[in-house]
Amino acid sequence: MSLLALGLILLAAFVHAIWNLLAKRVGGGAPLVWLFAALASLLYLPVAPAREVSILIGAWLGARVLGEGEAQKRLLAACAMAAGVVLLVLG
């Protein structure tokens, strides 16, 4: 097992233990739902724009592999989208 894999397993175990502790402290119910929603949104927000980079990959593959027309226009627009993702993550 690599050192990275071991570190990820230990981190997951730590997060799980903290989550269980917090769940027991609030006693379940509505506060637990609000806590879960807040944590989920904090963890998901930085990753959400990155999935849009698939459009850049699709535009490149369409131009290269399939020989689609107007490749420069499509690749320029896809790069603009990727720049927007970078700005969202940084800003």
C-alpha cells in the first residue's frame, strides 16, 4: 500500500470519527440535517466548476478525432470556459 493510500484511509477514518462525535452531540434530527447540508456544500463548491472542464476535453476530441468544423472557434470558447472555472476557484 502506498503512503498516499494509507494517508487517505487515515483521513477518512478521522473524518468519520469526528462526524460521529458531532452527530451524537447534536442528538440527530434537524440540527444534524443542517450540519450535513453545510458540510456537503462546503466540500462540493470548489469541485463543482471543475466538471465543466469536460467541455474543453470534448471540444478538443471533436476537433482532433472527429474532424469537426470550426475547431478554432470551439476550442477558444472552451478555453474561455476553463478560464472561468479557474477564476471561480481562485475568487
